Amino acid sequence: MDTTTADTAGNTLTWKDPKRSLWLFGLVVPLLPLMAWAAVHATGLALFWWMGPIWIFAVIPALDLLSGTDAANPPDWAIEYLEQDRFYRWCTYLYMPLQYATLVWGTWLVATTHLPVLDELGFALTVGAVGGIGIANAHELGHKRESTERWLSRIVLAQTLYGHFYVEHNRGHHVRVATPEDPASSRLGESFWRFLPRSVFGGLRSGWLLETDSLKRRGKHPLAPQNKILQTWAMSAVLFGTLLGIFGMSVLPFLAIQAVFGFSLLEVVNYVEHYGLLRQRAESGRYERCTPQHSWNSNHIASNVALYNLERHSDHHANPTRRFQTLRHFDESPQLPSGYGLMIGLAYIPPVWTRLMDNRVIAHYGGDVTKANIQPSKRERFLARYS
């Protein structure tokens, strides 16, 4: 659909989103469990039970390589029209029913089919990939002002038992991003495996404190029904309780594995997004305002259309309520060498990750390592190496 306006001279300006139809690509993700089952039955190859990891760590990086990058931004005058176009909203709304349809179907399949242990593990990771990538959808919806979208965000999070993300991300991470106080901002020299428990438990603690403090200020008990974290945990309890009640306790390991893999995907994305970046302190002691320089950015087409432009993370932190289709590229943002698919795979291998990214962090700060967010236990080592 073309977007048109008139300039001050009365000339008609026309712009069309070149990726408009591509945004539907994100709705392929919740179909991965069905694709896995179909591929196994069509080929006889049990490898395809692992369709989720294959999609994330092989297919998407390959598509990124083939499709390349796109640093173009929509014109300023078109942003309002894009924000109002409900086509883009339906691209996010439809994910949730597809997500839960394949979760229920996948649980039924595990309960009624005696899969070998490795096959069931691969299928659990495939279903977990749907829930984990769904957190990108929950992230998009949770930042919006409409109550319906905020509720949809929490429903999406129920599959991965990560309801506290709704509170912690919006009111914690966005306030403390790229500072040592933020559990979701990884530090220079910090491996993903050290970051993971710090972010999981630190984010849980922060989200709970933020929500209960908010309730106390309104004269409410921390366990009041208005507690948004408890609301989402209750959704998870109902969801898992219903599935266990229908299909039996034998599916509990499957449900647990898919949930853990799902939220671990979120955490490895967190690790990639702000690695080593630091907001500087003013003389007053306050941190500078968050700018596009405080998030790693990527313009790789395939992974962006699969993740609702999540990789244009720099603009997102500068403008959190901006809808995914209007997020912009900034030249001053530090750029990742590839999209998230490849980068999160490399993050699992600390020696490869540090070799690839540490020098990029140092270069971003013009060689001044003191401006980076450094892992405290390695601070002296970095200062000695780069001073």
C-alpha cells in the first residue's frame, strides 16, 4: 500500500514500504513444530525434530547472508501513516494464537507418540524456539499504550514462565540499560554463561521489587490481584496445569525444557544487544540519556523481518513506544557483523565471541577502554592491555 502526502509546494510525495509483505515472514516461526513433524514424515530423517535450532542457527543466518542488509529509513512524513496502518499490528496479533495452537498440538504429539529421547529433546527445543522468539512479539506488544496489546504481551510470555519480563524490561531495563546496575546489559569480558544466571535471577528480583514497590505506593499489598507479575504467573500456572491435566505428568519434562530454552533465547539476545556498552556519568553523577550509541544494531533483512525489527535496537531504546515498522537506522550506532541468528550462536562460544566482539567495543570508544562497561573481575586485565 502506498503512503502519500503533499509537500509545501503542493507536490504529491509517495512512499511504499518495500518490506511490507515480508513482515508476514514472522508468522512462519510458530509453524516450526508442524514443519518439523511434516519434514520427519516426508524424509524419514529424525534430524528435523530439531527444526527450531536449525531455523535459528542455520536457516536464518543463511537467509541473512543471501538477503543482505537494508539501512534505509522511512521518510519522516510517512511514520505517522505507518504507525496507524493496522496491517502491521495483525502481523503481531496473529502470532499468539498460532503459538498456542502448536504448543497444544506439540504437547499432544509428545503424549501420544513414544519419541526417542533425543528426538523428543529436539522437538522440545523446536517448540521452545516458538515461545522464545515469541518473546520478541511480547516485547513489541508490551511497549504499546493500548491495553489489549499489553495483555497480549503477557499471554505470549506465559509459555516461557517469564511474566516478570513485562515489568522488568519496561520499567527496569529501559531505565538502567547500558549501566553496571542493569542485569540485562552484558559487560565487556563477561561470557554468556556467566551473564545468564546474573540476568535471569537479577531480572526476576528487579521486576518483583519494581512491581511490589509500585503497589505499595498505591496502598496495595504486594500479593494483591493487581500485581502484573502474579497475573502472568497465574496464566502460566493455568496453561501448564491444563496441559498436565489433559495429557498427564509424562509431558512435564517436555514443557519444562521448552520453557527454559525459550527464555534462554531471550537472554542470549539480551547479551548480544548491549555487550560492553556504557552510558557515561555526568558531573552530577547521573547517567547520560540513552542514545542510539548504547545498543548494538543490525540491518540484516531476514532476521529483522523474523523478529519484528528487533535488531534495530538502537532506535527502540531511544523511542520505546515506536512501532517496529517505523524503527530507523542511525549511522552512529555500533553495528553487529551479522544478524541475531549467527550472533547468538557465537555467543554460546566465549572464545569466539570475545575474539569477534571485544575489539569492536574498544573501537566504538576510540580505543578508550575506560568508557566501556567492563566485567569487574577483568577490569585490571583490560586496562593493562588497552591503556
